[in-house]
Amino acid sequence: MKHTLFLCLLAAAAVSAQQPGQIRPRPGQGRGPEWPPPSITDYKPKSTLVTAEHLTPRAKFPVIDIHSHQPVPIPPDQFDKVVQGMDANNLSVLVNLSGSSGERLRQGLEAIRASKYKDRMVLFANVNFREAVGPGFGAKAAKQLEDDIKAGALGLKVFKDLGMFDRKADGSRLRVDDPELDPIWDACARLNVPVLIHVAEPQAFFDPIDTRNERWLELALFPDRRHQDGVRFEQLMTERNTMIKKHPNTRYILAHFGWHANDLARAGKLLDENPNVYFDVAAVLYDFGRQPRGAHDFFIKYQGRILFGKDSYQPDEYPYYWRVFETADEYFDYYRDYHAFWKLYGISLPDPILKKLYYANALKVTPGLPTRGFPE
């Protein structure tokens, strides 16, 4: 009997050891290197993998960058340099989200109108949440926003300080879904302009900073990205979603894919439940490029809900986006190793999807954008 039981256990162990997908112990596991290991910043192995390369210095179709930042008002010489970089990348229109408000906004608009490039840049207005937010703040801000839209702004940009750092008059944290802000969101619906809103930071920035955190190096390099104390990531997501559901007639463009590019099932659920929500792809290319099949399918399924955006304006970084979106290249570098130490893969989007991503969705969501020069 004991012999039979032993044989059964041995067979079961053999079967379990051969289950696919299991991680087996490495030879020498637990043994230290025989020479001092390099630091995380020094270890940059050169891959021996040889693959086809299709470098993509210029977008296949004209692009509207819905998420950019420039000085307001922009000096003429700087505008010249910006447009040079735009032309090299096939960027037709840059949406400057740092438009400010009131007199400064008007100065910014005048600088664009007086330039040689009046159809190359537009401004979104901003709300100043740094003043004491108390009763009547929302109505006052909504009135100022209406004036800014009449002056020529095409939308509202809300920065990440809302929910994380902005305070109410009593010193408490200003929640994203605070009822005092309702008049602002209602005004955007009434004025038919979108809200491009940045809520929170990547979830890893809120997680413990340990050897399991895939953004460890970035957090070690940039102290202002560490959010282990204070409001939690999921709390901010809950407040954001409450605001969205409360204002179904307001179009919300969630910056940085709503920080859900690393969880496409969650991103899809958010879009399914909220027809008024759109995503921009700014600064999350590293997540699409490490899940090329899933990202490809997502962009196909939600082809009318995703807008191109880059965030920081660095002309030499845009080609990484074109390569991911337009090619099927494999295992190539991202442009910032502290953001993503992994490699990227192209998701090879078909032309009709590229056109929607690059410009058509932006034209649909943001009335008033220049329309000349875009293919049908």
C-alpha cells in the first residue's frame, strides 16, 4: 500500500513539474555573481537579436497633436523652431494646453494670429484652482471660461494638481468630483468644447518603492513622482469616474489613456460605460509597445475614441510613436530608459485607423480646429 502511494505521489510530482508556463528554478539560483554586479543605471546589455528595421521619421498622414505645451504667448523665434520640428514629423496642428486664462490667454491668441502660422497652433484655456475654492468659485470660473472660449480657446485643460494638491478654502483636499466644480463641466457641455483632464499619475508612482516596482529607477531619480503618502490612486480614479458619470453631456479626453494603458480591459470597460469619454496616448507609448497584439486589437475596437498626443514637445521623440503605430517592427528601444527598460514592438495599425488616431478623432471631438490639408 505504501509502495503504491509513493508511486502515485511520484507520478503526480512528475506531472506537476511539467505543467506549461511554470517557472522552474534556475541552475545556480541563490548563488551570488563571481564579480561585483553593475548598478541598475550601468547595466545596458547590447542585444544580439537581429530583426528588420523600418525607421519612421515622419508620420504617414498629417497629425493633430492634442496634448502639447508651449509658452504663452509664444515668441516668434521659438514658434519658427517649433514649426520646423512639426514639418519634419508631419504634424499639422499643435494643441497648446497651457493657454492660461483672461488677459494672458488673449495675448497668446494674438501671438498666434499675428504669426505666419495661424493655422498651426490652437490654445486650450485653464482654470486657476490655486485660489481658495469655496462657495461661488465654480460659477465664477465657468463665467471666465465662457469668456475665454469666446476669445478663441477651443477647450479646457485641467492639470493633475486637481485631486492631488489643490485645496479648498478650509484647507481640505479639492476632490475631482467636488460639486463646486459642476458649473465648469456644465459650461463645457453648453459651449460644446472638450475637457482634456489629467487625473493622478501612473499607479506605480503610488505603490511601494521596492524591487517589485517596475518604475523603481524613475522614482529613484525624480522625487516629485513619489506619491506613497496622501490620496491613493484608486480614490482618484473613483472621483474621476463619478465626475464623468455625473456629466454625460460633457466630452472628456482623459490624458495619458487615463493611466489605464497597462490594463486595457479596464480601459475598455471605462469607454463602454461612458460614451462621452476619449483617451489621448500622450506619454504611455511604452505600454502599447509591450503588448502589441492586445494594443492593436484595442485600437481597432475603439477606433473612434483615441486621439494622438505627445505631451512634452521633443521633435526627435515623435518617430518612436510613428514606428510603434505604423510598423510591425520587433524589440526596439524606447526613448527614455528610466521610463521603460523593456523593448517596444510595433502594433501595425491599418491606414483607416491611423487617420482616425492622427487627426479625424480630434476634429470630431474639438470643433474649431483647422481642417485644411487633412485627407478625407
